Amino acid sequence: MPNQNKILLVEDDPMVVRMYQRKLTKDGFRVTLAFNGEEGLAALMKERPDIILLDIMMPKMNGIEMLKRIKADPVLKNIPVVILTNLGDRPEDVQKCKELGAEDYWVKASVSLKEAVDRTNKILAKPL
């Protein structure tokens, strides 16, 4: 039985989108895509995903701004958000994102797709 958890992937790099979408769908997730923070917020309101994978560097509204808006909304703030980035994992960046409410912080280049799925499942298994 597929898990049917809903993931919102907010990412502007088409290659990354394709890779993650293919892997997550194959592993039973229902994936909704958004290509910038504004689309991400609109999709979030419509879809109410179980988890959000959020890129930082995007046009229109970046991931940090979107994260702030999610965590400021009483209805959305309990949805776990994972930051997906290629900016690297400088401790101050990781800490800033966690302080803003991110559940986890992944550097795309160092997290395999299998590991991303495993970590996603682990986050979703946590009680709220």
C-alpha cells in the first residue's frame, strides 16, 4: 500500500524537480510542484501537504520568506518544512533556518534521493 503522503516540492531547477518528483512518486508520495515561493504558498493553501521540501534561492519569493510566512500562519505552521539548498551547510545558515521553524536542512549535492525519501519518511513518522 503506497503511503499516499502529500509532498509539496518548491524548487525552481527543472532537473532537480524531475529527479525528486520521479523518486518520490515512485516511492508512493503524491507530489505537488511549485517553482517559486508565491506558487508554493498558493499550492500550500490548496493542497495542504504533509511535508514541504523548500529550495532557498528562487525567483519572486525565496524559501526563507516562504518559510517565515508558513510558520506565521496558525493553520500551516505545523506542516514540517525541509530546506533544500545548494548553498552549502554553513552552521549559521542551518541555525537560522531551524530558528525560523525548518524541520531539517539538506544540501542537495550531499543528500541522495534515497536518503531524501528515508529522511522524509522519518520526519512524517514523528508525532506532531
